Amino acid sequence: MLEQIKILLGITDTESDALLGIMIDDARSAIISYLNRKDFPDGLNFAIREMVVKAYKESVSGGVASVNRGDTSISYTTIDSSCFDEKLLRAFSKYKKIRMD
């Protein structure tokens, strides 16, 4: 997974490996949580790649997702369920488990 993401980003060194590893773990955790699963479906590996590539590009360009001036609020790019676009949500629907509490 790490090597595939580095290819997509055009990264040839190992300088960003630790950061990308954390982003991969965060994306996997966000997806598993959203799906209400304990395992990770192999069919969703593309989703991790898409989420990490997008988040990495945003972090390289400053990483600031939003800025508010009144009472000062700055938020940085994170990988969580807010990163899911319509394409990912459609793909997830096939794997989502429904909780019956």
C-alpha cells in the first residue's frame, strides 16, 4: 500500500514514509469505523489510496482546511469520515454492516 501511494504521489525517497504510514492507518480506521466492521475489506484498498493521496497533497500545500478570524480558529487536514465523497460512500455501501443495538 505504501509503495503504491508513493508512486501516485511521485515520491521516490523514504522521508515521508512515517507520515504516509500514519495517514494509511487513519484512513483504514475511519473506513472500518464507518462500516461497523472489525476487518478491512480488500476491495476497498483503493479508498485508502484516494484518501491518503488527497490528504497528503493538502498537507503539503499548507495543510490548513479552514481559518476563522473571529476568536481565531484554524483546523488542519485530517483523515476521518468527513473525507468520504459520494464515490467512496457508494463503494462502502456494499460492505457496510448495520448495527442492531
